[in-house]
Amino acid sequence: MPSSSIALHQVVTQSPDLVATSIEGQTALMSIENGAYYGMDPVGSRIWALIEQPRAGSAVVDQLLREFSVERTVCEQQVLAFLQKLAETNLVRVLDDASR
């Protein structure tokens, strides 16, 4: 489990070795490493789609603000919490290079 929290400037991307499918606007994942299934609601599914390619958390927030009616601080907190949960279960990789 990661010892530090994810920050908005950090670049995240989907971990390899996951099987993902979309069902009625929601994403279902199977982690081969964890041997577990994960389900995401529509907003989580959108975040998942946004990090298909490496992307900074702040870029994810900026995109969500264009698509949803939500305050920036609330969006930032929820995106960071969601990415942290994904990182704790090895569903995303946090990249050291924040230059993207």
C-alpha cells in the first residue's frame, strides 16, 4: 500500500494486466494481480477513461469541471480520494514524471 497520498500534480495511468469492460456507462474491472473484480459508477468510469493515457490529476479535474456541475474544491477532493483508492489496490500507477 502506498505510504503517501496522491497529489494533483502527479501523473497517473491505468495499471497493466487489468481486464476492463463498460456496461451501461459503468466500468467493471478484473485485476489479475489481486484476483478481484471492481465496479465503477459513471463518474469513476469517466475518470478511468481519462487516465487511459498518463495524465496529471489536475488535468483530470479540469476535464471533469468542463463536463459536470461541481465546485473545484469538491471535485479535487473526490478525484484525489478516488485515485488514492485505485492506487491502494494497484489499479493505477503513479508516475514520477509530472512533465506531461
